[in-house]
Amino acid sequence: MRSGCTASVVLWRRMLKRALFSSPHPSSSYIIGPNYLPDVWVQNNNTGRRSGVHYSTGHNAAKIDGKSIAQEIRLRIASEISRIKSAIGKFPKLAVVLVGDRRDSHTFIHIKLKACEEVGIATSVAELPENCTENELVHVVSRFNEDPTVHGIIVQLPLPPQLDEEHIINFVSPEKDVDGFHPLNMGNLAMKAREPLFIPCASKACIELLLRHGVEIIGKRAVVIGTSKIVGLPTSLLLQKYHATVSTVHAFTKNPEQITCEADIIVSDVGIPNKIRGAWLKQGAVVIDMGTHQVKDPSSQHGFHVTGDVCYEEAIKVAAAITPVPGGVGPVTISMLLSNTLDSAKRAFRLA
């Protein structure tokens, strides 16, 4: 496995320079589909319930507690890092690249850095101004690529509009791509009998939650709502690796609720608060809500409350189990980032 990955990395490095200067709009793009159509959902006020759905007042779905699962994972990671440090005097290091002043990006980075500190992962943060050039950003990423003390690199998304996200993601070394977004890692995730060096953290968290809750995946009907490269696409691929029968619903799907109401497992990556209603669910389905949204709420102390893509109050009356927001997928996703960074360090230390 390691030799195959190493050969792929060598090939990637040979082709990288050529790829970076190739045309961003090859003529073959029309063969693989119109990339100019964004998978953007629209909010609507239709909260109608599907005919025949029984909303039992006595039934409440089991809550899949991401906080406790994340804590178990972090304790294991911290223990392993402590053993490595005692044995060889080395420890994992994560490099973080942050561009601009987006409040949400700074909040996410703060959470990640705090989690790293708790388990013993060293960090290095490079902050660039909103108006930085692509060359400046590439230079920072290159420096981390070449630093042997750095085992993982994350570039916080989204980037400002003048920067090409795909270009930057492609430039991160696949051996340090702990977000799992590099084409080499995504491609190996998609291909049978191959394994990526890293699996995207949110998708890995989704599977971890299902397995730890005892949810059977093999042969089950799973529907992933959304096709983003961060959540929807890799989650669909990973569920297929676990032999689920997977359907993808996106913004152009006609009557999506007719597809979701047949699913045993639903993963939502819509990006709109409360978009997925109880009428979209089959009785006894398991729901993984990947959304996190701040919704204005004058009655709240902070002026807002946090909710997910799924209307929780309706879903708990239909589903067998559901992840809450907050406290569901989010904490486990951070733990998967720590796990990926540890795995990268173990490969570098020749412990894997």
C-alpha cells in the first residue's frame, strides 16, 4: 500500500507544474458536465407534511451524541501521542493557513487549534491578508510542504474570490493533505481496491458516528443530500466503500423528498437551515445532519440560535436516530482532523 501511494505521489509531483499552467477550461469539460451550474439550494416556506406520514407524539429519535464520541477519540489520540513522544521524542505538527478576516473562519481555526493543544499536536499558523495574491499563498503552502517537521496542512476555506481554491488545494502535498481534498486522495477514495492517504474529516466523522451507534450500513439505502467537495461528494464515495446503496440528491433533483423518504440513512449537506422536514424522512431512518447555521433569534442571549439542515423538532418524531446541532457531527469532525494528523506523523516517523 505504501509503495503504491509513494509512486502516485511521485507521478503527481512530476505532473504538478504542467497542471498548474494548463488551461482552466479544457475542451473536454463539456463532456464531463456543465461545471458552471452551482449546486445551490433555495429556501422555501413549504413545510407541508407528506400524506401518510405519522408524527407520533410519543416517539422521539435516539440522539447520536457526537460530543461523547469525540471525547473518547481525543483521549485515545492524546494517549498515543504521549507514548510516541516518550519513545522517540517527536510529536505531530499541523500547519494552518488562514486568509482574510472572515469571522466564521477564525472561529473554526480557534476550535481546531484548541483541540490540537489538548491532545499534544503542535501547530503553526500563517495568516495572510484578504487581498493577498495567489503566488503569496502558494509560497506559504510550499514552505509547509517542504518543512519535514510539519505533518499536516490545512488551508481554511472558503478563500477570497481572487484566489483559485482548486489550484491551492492541488498544491498541498497529498502526503500532508489532512483535509483529504487533494485529487490524489479523492481519486483513491473513489476507486475500488484503493485507499487514500487521508479521508475528508466530515465524511470520516459521518461513518464513525454511524458505526459507533451500531447502525448497519451494508446493503442499506443511503441518500446524501448535497454534492460539495467537503461533505457531500466524499460522503457518497465513502458510503459506497461500506457497501451502502447510495443515491445523491442535489439542487436540480426533481421531487427530492420522494427519494429521501425511501432512505434508511440520510446525510444532509444542504446549507440551508431546517430545509429537510419530517415529511422527507422514512419512519425509522437514521439522520446525520452536517449543517450548522446561526439563525437570528431575539429571544436568545446571543441574538441567534444554532440549527442544522434538518428540522429537528419534526425529525425526532419520525427518525430512529439523529445527530443534534450543535453537538453532533462537528466535534467528531475535529477529532478526525486530529486523527489524520496523527496518522501522517506516524508515517513520517515510520511507525505506521
